[in-house]
Amino acid sequence: MNGPLRSADETAALIAAVEDKGLNATISFDHTVMQRQAEEITGRPDSTRLNGLAIGVKDNICTIEYPTTCASHILQDYRSPYEATAVSRLKDAGGIVACKTNLDEFAMGSSTEHSAFGRVRHPHDPDRVPGGSSGGSAALVAAGALRVALGSETGGSVRQPAAFCGVVGVKPSYGRVSRYGLVAFGSSLDQIGVFGKTVADAASLLEVISGRDANDSTCADLDQLDAPLERQDLDGIVIGLPSEYFPDDLDPAIRVACDRTIAALRQAGARVRAVSLPHTSLAVPCYYVIAPAEASANLARYDGVRYGLRVPQDDLHALYRETRGSGFGPEVRRRIIVGTYVLSSGYYEAYYTKAQHARGRIARDFDDVYASGVDLLFTPTTPTTAFRAGEKLRDPVAMYLADVFVCSANLAGIPAVSLPIGRTGGLPIGGQLMAPAYEEELLLNAAHVLEERVDPMEEI
Ligand code: GLN
């Protein structure tokens, strides 16, 4: 890690100060729990890599130190009997689980308003949302309380809040990081991702958590990622600009920030070329069939018998109905209903099979562009800056469209990063780089080169 490390006490004080301002970014946070972990690693020879670094962990990632609630009443007091592989690896490397961070319930949302524990506030404007679903992690890093945090991505939930809050967010390739201990939402899409103030911090964290894991058969059989940030320029790199991500009605300030970033890419030596990903318009509808379908199956386990909340009833069906009806919030219930519908006999082919075909086309678009000699793609991360709380709550489709530039990477399984590229009206703007599967080293190097050349604080 670069930059000074803070002690557990200092970090605890910073988190407490941020929470006193009413950000509501944490679900569990306890100074003494942090202190105890700090004492445990003191002097341990294998703990030098992270050396006591305090890490925020999204509350859908299992930890021993704190409950794992998924921001849901149904898991309100749930304590996992085991911890996620990513968390074990961070602790083995000398990291400390600082707190569990607030999220949209079961990671379903784009604003962190769908939390059973109340919404997270944007660190620069309390009337706005920090993005979602990993809004608590993004807000704490942006507010300076933490240097790094873990989030999770099913359809953009690290990159979108990173863009809204003005921090770096990385979504690794599917299979780069073990999903063991990440509470399942859409299993073919889910990945743990990382937030950092800088690309270097985020990259260090990703390196530690990556690599094969016998506990997750969908984790790629690869060694730990080793991505030294050695590049000083982008000589010889071809960057594609997919026209579908720069529509005529793109927010003018976001367009200006992107244009400046494209100029910086050129100055760094990259060749920039217009490309097309023709099935981009299918990404949001395709995602919002596949993700709810998988969620409806994954969330069947919360039945009032095996996990968490139980609302006792005389017969079994009433127990299911009352427990699930009162334990899940409205967005989760909507997803379960949509998911069950698209998987039901008679509709399966019309919706689910069709969405799988669309997913194949979206993935092939990326394959074709990369095969044509393009190394990386550059796009805006989001179509708008952080929106006002409540603005999209009553219109789920408007909320879903906040993911229009981010969810394709999840469907295709490729890695992507969002980094801050400017501001408008005091609100951060995010730019996104995407790479072919397992090309994290190039992706992170390019993001690092860009970070040195673009001023994230410049107002547009
Ligand atoms: N906004 C998306 C959704 O609501 C993304 C969620 C995620 O990536 N966890 O499903």
C-alpha cells in the first residue's frame, strides 16, 4: 500500500465522526472489535502486507467479527458461522475488518435507499444518494474515513457508487475472486469488488483477495493476481470508444469530462478509435431478467426455518408467507416475483431463454471488438451524476436505467474500473475502462496512468 497507514484508533475515530454527520454508511461498527483485531496481528510476521489496514466490508460478505445482515430484516441478527475467503485473505495479510457497510437490501438497487436500516447519504450532499448497492463502502472511502473497502457487483454496484462518490471502484473478471461467503444474489454475475481512494490502493486489495479457492468451483484456477503499476504511458495501446455509450442526449458535463479524459488518453500515447457494441441496448432488459431469475432461486433459502427471521405460524405455508412477506423489503419482493415469473413454465422460453441469448450477443460484441485489435474500452460510468434521494424510488425502471453503462461488463464477465474524471456542481463524474477477461493488469495500469493525468477536482 502507498501512503501512511492509520492506527485502528484513528480509523475508528474517523468512522465515528463520519457517522455522527448522519451518513448512515455502517450497519455494524465497534471500536473494541477493531482494537482486538489490531492487537491480534501486532508482531505477526505474515501481516506486513496490509499492516493493520482498516477495511470496510459490505454487509453481504460473511464475517466472524460482526453480523451479516444484507441490510434485510430477514437476516437482521444473523451471524455467519464462517467468513468469506476474501475476508480471510485480507486478515491473513494483516488487514482489519473495520466495519460492515450499508447497502441496498441483498445488493438490489442503485441508490442504497433500499436498506432495512435506512438510506445512506451522499458524502458531499445529504439530499443525494451515494449510488448503490455498495453505497456505504463508497461513501466511507469518499468521506476519508477508510482508505479501502470491499463491495460486491452483480450489475455495477461497485462502479456506479464509485462514480457518484468520486472514488476508484474495480469490478474484477468473473472468477478472479472467490464468491465463497458472498451472499448469493445472481450467481452467474456476482463478484466481490474493491474501492480505493487511489488505483494503487484498490489494486493492492484486489491482489490480496484474488486467486483460486477450493471452496468455490466457479473461481478460476489462477494464481493470485500480480499487477504492479509500472506503466508510465499508454504507448501502443488501442482504446475503443463504443458509440452506444456516448448518446446524443448524454449529460453535457459528463461528455466534456469524457472528452478531456480521451485527450489525456491520447497524450499518454494511446491510439483512440470509435467502435460499436451493437447489442448494448439489450443489456439492461437482459440483466433485469437474468438477475431476478437467479435471485428468486437464491433467496428461496430464507424460509423462516433455516436462517434468520421466523414469524411462527400454525402451518408451514403460513410460516413461509408471513416470514418472507415481512422479512423482505419491497424491492426484494419485486425481484422474487419477476424472477419467479420469468422462470415459470410457459414464460421461461419467452423471457429467460431469450435473455440468455441476448447475454451471448452482448458478450460476443466485446469479443469482436477486442479481437479487432482494441485493448481497452473507455466510456462514462453513469448517465448522470448522483441523483436526489427519492427521485427514482417510485419508478423502478428509472432506477434500473442508472445501470445502463455498467451492467454489460457483468453479463460478459469482463473486468472494469471506474475512476473520478471531474466534477459538475460539486458532484463527481466517473469514467470507466473495460478490458478483456483476466486482463486486470493492463486495466489497472491504464487506470493508474489516467489517474496521474486527469484532475478529478476540476469543475466542468
Ligand atoms: N443496480 C443493480 C441491481 O439493482 C446492481 C446490483 C448489484 O450490482 N449488486 O440489481
